[in-house]
Amino acid sequence: TEYLIAAGHTRIVIAVGIGCTSMDERLQGYIDAFENAGLPVDEKLIIRSNDNLLYRSPDDNELSLLKKQLKECGEFTCFYALNSRLLENGVRVLRAEGYGVGTEISIASHDEPYMDIQMNPAEIPHVVQPVYQMGWGAAQTLLTQIYSPDTPIIQKTLNSKFIKPSAN
């Protein structure tokens, strides 16, 4: 979010999935970036979706909800999705509504933009997460809990990498 604000965006729609620790922390980072920049946080720009209903064959009702929420945002210059499902379907709705995705509206993601959004991922600011290490750590934790249920769960922090768009 700091990068987007530094690039001149002050009206950034953020698409948030169902509540969980990582979504809550990412949203708090968005809010903190606005507050640290001395900018107001416009609650209308925070749109929420059940991102589990946007996987593979997106639920039409959830797409309609995204469309409705985007219309209620008013003017904005950037769409920031907190995962690839929200990115793919947000871009789908923006295009269907006639927004110039990548021209009129900038796109950013807190996940790798590997979905079929018909854009070059190198042009989208995004975060690359250590997915393999996350899966490995989750499997280790699960197995430990199965075989030794009294073992305390340890929270691990893995480093992500921010990818800035390539210069044209």
C-alpha cells in the first residue's frame, strides 16, 4: 500500500477475502499505510468477498456482490486484491463494467498474479510468498499435533518478497 500511495494513488480499492489472521493483518497494513501518510481511510473502498466462492467456477452471486461494491466505491485509481482469487475476479468485474484495467485503473495484488487476467505479471506490483515453505511448515505442524497433541503450536514468520513492476 505504501508503494501505491507513493505512486500517487490515494483512492485505492482493497478487496478483502473471508476473515482470517492473514487477511486481517493485510487489511491492517492498508489502514496503517494510509494513516502513516496522513490520508483518510475511506471505508467505502474496503470491499469484502467470500473468496472461497470465487475459486475455479466463481459463484454468480459473489460476482454480483463484487460488482455492487465496486459501484458503491465511487471514483478510484487502483484496485488492490489481497489474493489471486480476488484479483482474477475483481479484474473480471472491472472489465465487464468498462473500466480500463491497467490504464485507467492500476492493479496490485498481495499474491502472485498467475491467474488468467490477460496482463503481464511483470506490470503488476505484487507480493511473492514462500508457498512451498508455508505448506511444508503447515504439514509439520499438523503431524506434530496429531502425534503429540500437547506440543504447543509455534508461530513462524516467513519472508515474502515485494515485486515492483518492470519499467517500460
